[in-house]
Amino acid sequence: MTNTETTNPYDDFPYPHLTHSHTHPERMETLAAMLGMSPAPVDNCRVLELGCASGFNLFPFAYCYPNSDFIGVDYSEVQIDYGIERVKELGLTNVELLCQDVMDIQVDLGLFDYIIIHGIYSWVPPAVRDQLIVLSKRHLAPKGVAYISYNTYPGWAMMGMLRGMMLYRVRDIETPMEKANEARKLVEFLHDSIGPKESAYGAYLGQYLELIRKKRVGTKVEDVTLLLHDELEEFNEPVYFHEFVEHANSHGLQYLVEAEFSSVIPSRHPTEVGDYIRQISRDTIEMEQYLDFLNFRTFRRTLLCHDAIEVNRIFTPEVVFDFHLVSEAKPVTDRSDDLPENLVQFRGKDGANFTTDHSLTIEAFNYLGKIFPRAVSFKEVIKDCLKEVFLNPEESVADHAAMVAGNFLRAYSYSESLVEFHIRPYNVTQNVSDKPEASMIARWQLDYMVKVTNMRHERVTLDSLSRYLLRLLNGKRDKDELLELLSRDIEAGSLKLEIKETNKSGSEDISKLVKIEIDNRLEFFARASLLIA
């Protein structure tokens, strides 16, 4: 992020075009509001991203919030020039990309309601690292929120060991592509030679290989680039969480919360574990540091605000009343034999479970699951679900609403896969209209990215047929027109449809199969937050 050499490695090997869901300004706005702040509304704000690469993380935000302004800064001239051309393609008028060294950024850049610094803090020299905090303080609006991600101990101690081995292996190799390939080969060799079950070391090597497989974003060059700019970067200095907080404090910023709220609550651990951590912790920072020790944490996505802000960390059920809710959690059908009949268990995509016997909470979870990914205000959830649940006339509706709110708050502290809170809903629909329309950004990304970004700023993987169909969803074609276009190209051989041999009896049967495939994929697009209302 600072140009100290005559050649810029990010010009030669640009960072892959990626979006990062935890950097969403609406997420920052929601969490800040939960903690008692009055942040700027994301639909009318200023956002700064330092180290924006080609700006692909900002484009979806600019598309969703045309009345907000987005500025990206990066010192790679190649990436900034490329991003500027993409801005012109998209026709976005609220994005500006600047080629600057962070050490040279001037005060006249102005104040921002949200600042994003993803994947830089741990990967730059100490002076630049300090400058990132200085800039965050200087350019953060009085009620603003800054997001900074970084590698952490104790988890990165093990990763650092592998980094040292890889750097030793490639110490005499000059070609970047060869460096990355030989580094990966070394880890694979060690893993295969030791065996994943022979020792904790072998198991860790297996976990690391699985991690870098998950990081893969598309082409081999992109995968290599990730390795070059992460484990093989010249600087990669993790810190303990408390050290990061002390650094922020020294420049007039304070810790707000993690971008992933559930990661700071010991709710997934047994009660006695959480009780002990609270007992030995004098404040929030110590408690979270001990949680990092417990969870062997390797990476943090921390939100900061000015130290003059009064942060409220005492949560009551009433805090939920002003938010919109989203949930994809499903009732568990494979019930445990020892689970009482009156208890219903809901499970998120990450395996997190929430169990309750409260009838209105059960109805609320089921209701949200049916309308996912649409967000609904808490008050609307209660109003609609009361129609389906019988309550004793002597029982207070307000008490039941508070019980639902408390249950959702507990579920949220377990995992966002159980329930999400949003201060404002995204423009998504769970219904497939007569002329379905997909996000313009997602359709545009098909030419540049293997995974497209949905309206919730999440990456979505699509097969070839889904990519073909998504491109057609401009809100002007009905299902019959989509069927005609797909059938034409399948018959011409330019598009493949996997059909069982028993179903290849005629064009009429193939047409029916294509129609089924279209319906299935449109439903998937809706659930994947790719269709707009």
C-alpha cells in the first residue's frame, strides 16, 4: 500500500477482483446502532476504502446506494486505471478511484462516515501501519465507523511457522509464479509425507491446505496472487488483539465491536467456560483477548469509532425492536431422542443450533425462513405471527414480544446463520416475477469474476447454465422468452444441459426439462439474493 520500490508487485500481479461481505457499510451501521451510536444512514453517506485494488468491493455498494459517495485509494496505478475503466462501463457516478500512497494522503480528502481497510494492516511496514490508524482518526466523521482487518495471535503463530518454511523454500526463486507454486508444493509434500492423522502437525498441514482451497477465486493466476500477497508477502506481522486496541487508543480511537458479532460472545462454549472468562476479565478487551486464546483465532475484522463516543454494551431485548430480521435457519427434522416434544430446534448453515419451546418464537423462525432473503421489521414479524399462534388471553402480548426479541438476541449471539439484524432491508425479493430481474452488478460481474456478488454483498458460485441464464435477467424477458433462448442455444450446441439418457427421446421432452431447469434456477437466484424487487 506504500510505494517504496521502483516496481510495484501489485502492478505485476494485481489483487483478484473480490468483494468482502463483512465490509458492508450497512453492517457497520447496524452494529453501531446496536451499541448506542447514531451512525450516518448508509443510503446517504460517504465511504472511503484504503487499498481498494481495482474498486470491485465498492462497485456493488455504489450501485445499491446511488445517493452515497464512495472513494477508493490504492497505490497500484495499473489497478486504479483498470478500475476507472470499469466505473465508466457501469455508468456509476458516485465512485471515485485515486492512485495515491497512503503516506501522501492529504487532509482535503475530507471526512467519511465509514472507512474500510481490508487486508493491509498486517501486510505493511510499521510506519505505514501507524499511518493507517492516523488516517482513520483524521478522516473519520464524528459518528463514523472504521473497519480494519488483520492477522492475530495466537492462531497465526502456526500460520507463521508455515510461512517461514515456504519463504525458506523460495528464498532463491525470483519468478513470482514459481515462488507461489513451489511454496504450495512444499506444504503438500510435508502433508503427504507426514500424514494427516499421524500428529497434530500433520493435521494442521491438512487444515491449511483446506483453507487455501477455500480461498480459491477462479483462475490459477488469481489463486497464486492470493498466496503471493498473503503468506509470501514481504511483510506479514500479526498482533494480539489487545495490542491492536492499544494502537488504536493511542491515536484517539476506541474498539467498538467485531464485524461478526457472534465471534465476541462466548455463547457457543459451555456455561462454565463463559463464566470463567468473565471472572478473570476486567473489561471487554480482556474478555475478547481470552476468547482469542480459547478459539485459537487467526484473523479479526474490527470496528473502531472515536474515543469520545459513549458505547453501550448492555443489551436488552428491546434493542431488537427497531431492527429488521433475516433468517434462513431451518427446523431440524432429525430430532434427538432425548429432546422433549415441545422443543423445536432450528439450525443455521454453519451448523449452529437454537432450541426453544416458545410458540411465538417458533412461528417467527418459520415465518422468516419462508420469506428469506427478505428482511422484515421486528414489529411486522410479531404482527404477522400473532395471527398464527394462540396465546392465553391472560398473557401479555408485550411480554411474548419481549420473549421473542430475547430469543433472537441469543440466537444472534450464537451465529448470524440463525438470525441477522439489519437497520434497513436490502432490495431483494423471494418471489420470481413474470419478468425476473437480477442485480445489474451481478450480471456485469459475469465477465470479470468466477463468483458473482449478490445484493447482500456475498459471493455466489454459479454453474455454466446459471451464468448463462443470469445474464438474461434484465427485467424485460418473461419465462417463455427465456425458454426460447436457452432451448435455441442448447440445440445449437453452444450451451450444454446435462440430460439423463432416458430423457433424450425428443425435442418436446428436452423443452420440458429446460423449463424445469429455468424454474429451479430462478428459485435458486431468489434464495441467493440475486433477484431485485
